[in-house]
Amino acid sequence: MVKLTRDHVWPVGITIVLLIVVAVNVVFIVLAVGGQDEVAESYTEGKR
């Protein structure tokens, strides 16, 4: 097993925090894209 020394604690901690931030952002993107409203046909097919 790898022993974490004092020199390795900060890089490992920063890496874990960044992975959590990326995971939360992916969840937000999935929720935003998946919950989008349908566009009305009159908007896409009508004259402007």
C-alpha cells in the first residue's frame, strides 16, 4: 500500500476536490439538457 507523506497530501486533496467539482458540473449539465422544454412547432415552421 502507498503511504501518503506530507508532500503528497495537498496534491491528492486537490485532485479529489477537482474530481468532485467536475462530477457536480456533469450532473448539472445532464439535468439542464435532459429537462429542456420542447420547442413549439409554430415557432420552427412559421413565417417570420
